[in-house]
Amino acid sequence: MMRNILLVIFLFFLNSTLLADNPDNKGVIKGVIRDSITSQPVEFATIAVYKSNDHALIDGAITGQMGDFKISKLKDGNYDMEITFIEYKTKRLKNIFVSGNNTIDLNDIFISMTAENLKEVEITAGIPSIEYQIDKKVIHVDKQITATAGTAVDILESVPSVSVDAEGNVTLRGSSGFSVFIDGKPSVLDPNDVLQQIPASAIADIEIITNPSAKYDPDGTAGIINIIMKKIKLEGFNGVVDANAGMYGTFGGDFLLNYRKNAVNIYLGADYNKRVNPGISEYERNTIDTIAKDTTITAANGDFESIRLSWQLRGGIEIDAGKNDYFNIGFRYGHRERTGTTTRNYDEWIEPGGTHNPYISNEDEERGGNFYSATIDYMHSFSKQGHNLSAQFIYDNRESNEMSLNWLYTDIDTSSAQKTTEEGPAERFRIKADYTLPIGENDKFEAGYQSRISSSEDATNLYNYDIDTKEFVLIPEYSNTTKYDQNIHAVYAIYAGEITNFGYQLGLRGEYTYRYMELIGADTTYTLDRMDYFPTIHLSYNFPKDNMMMASYTRRIERPRGWYLEPFITVQDAYNLSQGNPELLPEYIDSYELNYQKRFNKDFISFEAYYRVTHNKIERVSSVYEENILLHTYENVGEDYSLGGELMIAVDFFKWWHADIMGNLYYYQVKGEIYDEPFDNTSLNWGSRFNNSFKVAEFTNIQLTGNYISPSVSAQGKRYGYYVVNAAVKQEFFKRSLSLTLQARDLFGTAVFESINEGPDFSNYFYAKQKAPLISLSVSYKINNYKIKKNPTSEGFDTGEEF
């Protein structure tokens, strides 16, 4: 398998080099590689062409999305061809005669999967844990055994470009503005929610795309995280079952069953996931009364417990209606909820000379609801290779029910209590069509259209506790209902081509946005009517000897979320209020990248330089509302700038020790005005990861990972840095049909979340630490020689909706 992986990379660069050296050769060999059972095209298969007389390697190619390949500028003569792909038998074609400028069309070439019960290590041994492709990074989840009992968030902890704080919040190159897809389709849930929900054991790969082309939605400051779920492609009945259990009541499991007969494939899967995270927290707030010249200090410490619970059912049917037409109908239905309980001991006093006022606070939070989605996909392939038309329809719906309950106790009895509720169903429709037309030998034209139609209605209510009646009473002035509608219509066009070793792709996307927001009962409406344009440029150059360089530019947008716009005040707890800003403008992002890749036999190095400018930067800003109460809102404060580089080195120190060494260093600046006061904050941010994999025996693997995240600044404060170490041991049994994984996360209890926010008349310090280490045990069983479908790419990316 390692030989095949190296051959893929070698051919990728050899192709352009040889073409440049032989401009007068005109012979062409082309064809389409298909699965012998399903007739589906096989993408990323390796094509190698040899001289028939001495078997010298002449040229090669890698099949495209439709399984197509073309090898050009061949001299007259006889050639042999070899076709290889992971999990398939090698296929050889002999004595293909090329003469003059003739094109030899081999049409459909069928390859079959290996009949023997392949060992999983043989299938995946040559696949790196993190694979760099032209426009993305691909994380192979089966290589991340320290995340086996976790979720997608735990996988991303060991990935370049991504940072995960101690509370599980994900940022992509320092930004929380990114989009999450599942199998190339938008998630119905918010990005961090879906990443916290999906079990790692149900995921095959995760793709990180930081500069997508004009074909994809431009939403998200930092790009796209695409989660590719496990699939099965073997004939007959197959499946896999996983289960895990950990400390503090954490447990979960999932299964995937599949039945394939000829051109029809039916699949059904489900997962259940419960994660319990107890910990401790500290808190201190200082608010200054500029008139009385005194400071109110509130200090607290206590315990918390956060529980995330989710389940999901997914299924569908795929039909290959001949070799030119493909249908897919799929669905997802599930439930997610997050509950939290916090008990804090407060002490409040005024400096100088104030009397201490101790009390206890109990806070209960609940958030969640059901969700479901339905998808219909269709693709038609024309007679010309790579010429196709695809269409997609998506409908999704989600419930969003929230409740926050805050009790305050003195030493004697209940002092006060408040309850806030929010209910907000939302639905979205998405219709899109994409067209691809090959032009000549190396060029391609793409165009498409898409409509996104979304609506929601949020009802927010505040209740105060009546001590006399022992009931909660509605407070009308803090209770509101808001209706949202948003329609986005888009068209795009892309032209791509190659000139010897130089590749280019130029794209332009236009989007018309209409947004309508209404406060029910207040006769207040806000509308937005806007046309935006998003150019994209992607360039690449293949150098000799396994060197490649790529450069890209994209313009992107980050639309404000619904609650960022709500103009009324919402009570979060006794000390915090929030209010949206209906005049908020979207962020516009200019993103530049320059990437270099080099392979040294089995080792690999990649360097990525990037520069990102965000205009109309949206920040959550705070101010003193009244004594010891802060008001949090959202403002376009100015601009921010990120300039940095990422380095990854994959190296085999010994046959039994593989390491991925990663680092990310960037200069960050955010500047502008808050409440007419200018600010300019900078920081040098960096993070490092050291992932070690040890093969101590044929069926035994150990993994040890270490991550460090540096401090960072925001418009009104900073977050402190921390490091974390994880470890895992995986043991396989019964020819790898059964596996057990024991893992320990945050081995030394060093993962903490610590921040401070400051304004002219306040400061706010917060510290939280989960109990550690978190130890869990996972078990996985494969039914009937199950193998994961390794699908390195997915099409049809769309972006989740934001208002």
C-alpha cells in the first residue's frame, strides 16, 4: 500500500515534467475507471503507463471525480498500463499501440475489489493520518485513536489549522466563523453543536477547506469543515457496531448497516452519544461608579456539570440507473440537548469600606430539540468524459428550545429567582444545479445556480419568581417574539485549465440577499436588500522531484446570526443582559494563501502561509448597564488582520514509530472603535502539536499526543494559553474484526479556560477547569468483512444558514 501512495504522488509531478520535456509527442490514451459491481466511477485511482519492451515508467495520471483519466503527448510505440486503488485488485492492460496523434479511447475499464479478507492494516498502512490535497486537508479518523471514544471535536484537537479550547469551542485559524457540512451537505445545527454531537467512531474522514472555490457558498470567515460519515461499498450485507463508556456517566454507541445488490445500495445507521463534563470555576467582576468613585466587586467560585446528549438516525438508498445516471435519497432524524448545572458561592462588596454580602447561586440551563432533514441528489453523465449535470434538493427543520433558571439564596431562604425561555423552530429549503463541461484536453468550464430559502420564529420570555405565591410570573416588557425570513440566490462560473506545469482556476460568484426581520406585536420591521460578488483565484505549479506550490485568493462573507440582530434586551442571569443590533453589517473577508509541499520518500513536509483581512469586524462588546450588571451586545468595531504560517512534518523515525509534528504561528491585530473610543490590540499567537503513533506489535498500537495553544487577544480582552496531553492504546482481535481502545484525555489535568475582559468602567475575570483525566474504553465489531468506504472527496458543498 505504501508503494501505491508514493506512486500516486510521484505520478502527480512526473506527468507535468515529462510533458514539458516532450512537446512534439501527440499520442493520447484515455478512459474511465469503474467499479465492476456497481459501475460507479472510481475517483483517485492511480494510472501508470510503462514501455512494453522494458517496463520503464513513462507517465501516469490520477482519475477524476467521474473516474476519467487522460495521458497525453505519448511517443509512438507499445505501452502497458497498470491501474491500482486501495481495496481493489491491480488491473493490467498490455500492448496498447499508440501511433501519431491518434487518441486511444479505452472507454470503461472495470476493476474489482479484492476477494480475500484483507487486513485493515494492509488497507490503511500507506495512508497518512493527515493527507494534503490540492485544495484541502483530509484527516483520516481511523488514525486518531486518542479520539475513538470522543466526538468530532476530539479529532480536531490534533489537526493543523484548528484550535479547540478547554470548553470544546472550535476555531479555524483563530476564527469561530466557519461552516460545517456532513457528507458535503449543510448541517441543520450550529457548527459547534454538530461538532460536539457526532461520535468519532461514526466518522470516516474530516476535510478542512480554508479557501474554497466559487462553486461553494462563501459563508464563513475561515472556510469549511466537512465531515464524511462512514459508508460501505461491498456487495451483500455488511455492517459495523461501536460502543464506548467513560467516567462520570459518559457512554455512547453507533451502528451502520448496509445491503448492496447490483446497482442498488440501501443503508441505515444510528448513534447515541452522552458526554458528561464536571469541573470547577472561578469568577470575579469589578464595576466602577465614576460618580461615587467606588468599585463594586463580585467574587465567586463553585462547581459545574455540563451534559451533552444526542441521538440520530440516518439512512437512504442509492441507485445507479445505468452508467450515466445516479440517484440518492437520504434522511436524518435526531435529537440533541445540552444541560448544565452550576453552583457558586458569591461574595459582593464595595471598595473602599463596604460590607460583605455573601449568597449562593444555582444556575440550570437546558438547550436542544429535535431536527430532521431530507435530501434528493441526481447526476447525469454525458458521453464525453467529465461532462455532467447534477441537481440537489435539501429540506431541513430544527427545533430550538432553551431554558435558563437562576436561583439566588441567602443564608436563610430564597432571595430571588429568574427564568428565561426561548422557543424557535426554523426551516430551510435549498435547491441547486451544477454543470461541468470539459474543453479540449486540459480545460474545464463550470457553472451553477442555487437558492437558499429560510425562515424562523423565536419567542423569548422572562419570568420572575414570586416568593409569596411560589410561582413564576411573566414579565411582558422583557418578552418578545421575532420572525425572520432570508432568501439568498446565487450564480457562479469557473474556468480552469493547465499550461504544461502551471494550473489555474478563475471563478466568480454573485449572490443576491433579501432579509426581513419583524418584531411581532411591536409593528417594527428591518429589511436588507443586497447584491454581493465573490471572486476566487487558484494557481498551482508542479516542480520536478516531488515539489508543488499553490496560491489562492478568495473573498468571503460572515453573516450575523439571528440573535445578533434582536433589538430587545434579554436577561441571561442576575448580572448579565444581552441585546442585539439590527443595524449590524456582515463581515467581508479577503483571504490569501501560499502553500508548498515536498515529499522525501516516506516522509512529508508542508508549509502554508496565509493572510486574512476582515472588514466590518463583529465583536461581542460589554458595558455597565447599572450597578454590577453588564450589558452585552454586538458591534462592527473595525477590522482585524491575521498573518501567519503553518508547518507540518510527517516522519517515520523507525518502522514502529510515526510522528506528525505541526505548528501554527500568526500575528493577529484587531483595531477600530468601541463606543467612540479607539483601540488597537495585537498578539503573536502560536500553537504546536506532536502526535506520536507506536506500533508495538502486529495487533497493538499506542498513540501519544501533545497540544499547546498560546494566549490571544480580542477587542476587549484576552484569553490565556494552555497545553494538554492525550494517550490511547488499541488492541485488535480475531483478524481485526474486534478492537478495544483504552484512552485517557487531558492526562495531566492541564486543560483550563481562563480569560479577562476589560472596559473603561469594568473588568471581568473567568476561570474554568474540567475534572481530569477523562478515561474511557471503546469496543468496535465489524460484521461480515465490513470495510469503510474511503472517499477522499465529496461534492455538493453548501453552507449552513446564518441571518
